[in-house]
Amino acid sequence: DLKVTPEAATDPLASDWGETVHMFVWHNDEVRAGHPDMVILASSDLCPNQVWRHRSLPAWGIQGHPEITRAQAPVWFEENRARMTADGGDVDAFIAQADDALDAKTALTRFAELIQRG
């Protein structure tokens, strides 16, 4: 669960999120530095910039993987078992907790709607 910032409430992609958004998050490369044009929409204790947007342009960054489904997650976990275990992850627990993370997927839906409208 990622902590959602107050700025998300007025964001075209993240406005449906509550105080937290459940999202599949696994990345070894990440954007950690802030920038004056970056508006943080969701964060975690391990990564302060999980989801953000540009302050004035229609551009977003999502470091997690809202596209991953409950069915896809165990496959991805198994394919990456060695690396995830080396990173300290409990792959069997991840598989047991796999979730569709539907609240995170609303951002994908909203993005597709923006593109369709032009």
C-alpha cells in the first residue's frame, strides 16, 4: 500500500484513490531525487517517488506496476524468484498475497481516457 498525497485528489489519473493505493511494486532502479516540477502523488517509506506528475504538463511517472494482474503476478514472481529472494523478498508470501490492485488500475483507465479525448 502506497501513501497517497493530498495532491492526488485533484490529479486526472489519481483522483479516485483514497488515503492509500494498493499496487504491485518491485524495482531495483528508481527515481529517488525530487525536482521542482515533480508533484508526488504516492510514496512509500522505501521510495518517496512512487507515483508523480509534472506540475504543469500532462506527464506522469509510475515506478510500480499497476498493469500486473492477480494471474500474472505469480508468474512474474516465479520468473524472478532468485533475484527477489536475493533482495530479501519472500516469494511464496508474495504469491499468496497476489491481488488485482484494482484501485491502482484506475490510473491506467484514466490515462487511456485522456489519450482517447486527445
